[in-house]
Amino acid sequence: MRFIKGRPLLPGLLLLAVLFTPFRAGAEDAGLAGDRGGLQQVLLSHCLSLEAVYTGEFVRNLDPGLVSPRKDTIYQDNLDLTATLDTEAAGLWSGGTAYISGLFNHGGFPTTTVIGDLQAVSNIEAAQNQFIVFEAWYEHTIDDLHLSLLAGLHDMNADFYVSEYGRLFLHSSFGIGPEISRNVPTSLFSKAGAGARLRYGEQDDWYVQAGIYDGDPATRRVLASEGRMYIAEAVVKRQGGSSTLGAWLQSATKTQGAQTFGSDYGAYLLSEQELLTFGQGAVLGGFVQLGWVPKQRNDITRYLGAGLHLTGAVPMREDDEIGLATANAYTRTGTEHAIEMTWRAPLLRGVAMQPAMQWILNPGGNAAASTIRVAMLRFEVAL
């Protein structure tokens, strides 16, 4: 076994800190460090909230990958630092929220260095090892008009193409379909771009929203040659579930093979629903994702994702989440199937552990390629 491009010292120190930190019931919201000296209460009294979350992850391919025949254990991590200001409670004006986040990513890039799959087995895998300002935006809400306007550096997937049940899983496609993330550049993790989003409606009932984003946030420059990403969706919520219908257009010129197109576009549908309640508060829910793009313009032409999400089924561990899901990326030559089983278990105040197992069938959309099994272990520490 080889261990590449990781930092075993940092996760080890964090785990030691977890083991030797006293746990006080009822203090979960304060994070691992608690409320030292009442600092959080002081900040909250001025409506400024600060948060730091460290996520570490071990990824091991149990079978030879498409990029490399090695069986490697790769460590990757990210550190999220966020600050949120409520302008009304701060004595400024009503309806405003200012937000800024910093993101540091580090890792061995398992998809590109070993596995070679189309969709990416991990949703924290990033293209750069550096610290950046990830998001910096201002949102203004007018409650009487049911309107909300947001502008700044903004992760499009924070508001669009969101599956609440899909958030559990480590595989990247359950966050946003690969027909967008793998086909066109847009404002997503790990580098958000400039954008604006307008929303109308009741957040807990129904709403419609539309956004415009920089066509290629990698440059952090708004250039005409990069085009723009336009996206709109309608969300209807019901008891125990919701449905979302969305469409998007990327206006930049795109070359696919020998053909050149003036733009790219697509549509998607999401639906999730509580399916069953049983025992002492156990809830089984399910979700479906459907994505479509014109096949002449894209490598991934369709996407189908579906999964089950279970909470409250483990005695005395009502916050544990268990999931089983599949992500299927269709190409012009074949289909890559990814299956994930995972279990997220909060351990101590501000600490969670999440093992997962994935099977990548027809990796790269190649039916002749052997299935790749991937074992993963993620932990999160909120400081």
C-alpha cells in the first residue's frame, strides 16, 4: 500500500484533540471548542456568526484504476472558514445578510491520479492546493414582497440543483449532476465566480428563482469570451418532500469534436419525499435526479441519480444517517454507474465520522473496463 499526497499529522492531531476534549450534553451547536469565554455569545449578540469546519477524507481504490494500476490510499481535506452578518440586528438596516467564506483545499486528486472515473468519487476533491476566498456576497430580502436578491461571489449549487437527501453522500454527482459540472465551466466548488440570484415566493411553500453567473470562474475575471451561465428553476414543496424543475444556458462558444456551437444548454428535474416512518421516529426518504443536455454538444449526455436516506433507525443514535444511492452518467459510447453506501455518525460535540463504500461500474463509460471498488472514510470537525 502506498500513501500519497496527504498530511497524516494534521488528522492525527485533530483526532487526539477530539479524544481528550470533554463532552458536555447540550453543547453540540457550539462546536468542538465550545464557547470559550462566551465569545460566541458576544458575537451572536451583534449578529455576527463565525464558523470553521475541517473535513478530512481517506480514499482507497481497492482495484486498479483507469489512470494508474496502483492501489493507493490518498488523503485529502478542506478547511472552511465562514462569517455571516445580519445587518438588522447589527443596527444597520433590515433584510440584509452579508457572507464571506475562505476555503483551503489539499489532497491527492484520486479521480485524476488513480481512478479515472467520469463523475468524481468525492465532493471535496479540488483542482488546486491553495487558500482562496470562496464566496463573498450580500443578500437583501423584502419580506412583504416575498423577494430576495443576492449578488457577489456565489456558489451556484448553494441555491440551484439542491437535493437535501443528496447532501449526505460523498460522491460528487449527488450534489449537482455531472451533465452540468462535467460539461461546462460554471460557478461551483471549488472556485465560485461572480453572480446574482433573484428569488420570488415563499421559501417553505413554493418559489421561483433565476441566476446569472460568470461563464468561467477559474479566471475570476468577467470576460465576454467566457460567456455567461444563465439558470432558472421552480421549486414546489409539500408535506415531507419537494420537486424542482430547472433549465440553464451557457452562452460561450463551445467546440465538441469537429463541430462548433454558439452555446450549451440543458434541463433537470429533482424530487424527494419521505416514504416511510416507523419505530421510535425512524424516517426513510428517497430522491431522484434527472439531467438532460443535447448529446451533440456534450460528453455526458444524460444523468440519472436516485437514492434512499434513513435516519433514526439506530437505537440511541437518532442523528445517524444511512444512505444508499446510485449515480449514472450516460455518454455517447457508454454509461458509468456509481453505487454508494454510507453511514454518517455524529460522535462528539462538533465531530462526525462517515465511512462509505463505492462501486464504479463501467468507469469512464467503458463497458470493457473492470469495476473499481473505492473505500472512503471522512471525518468533520466543527471548531
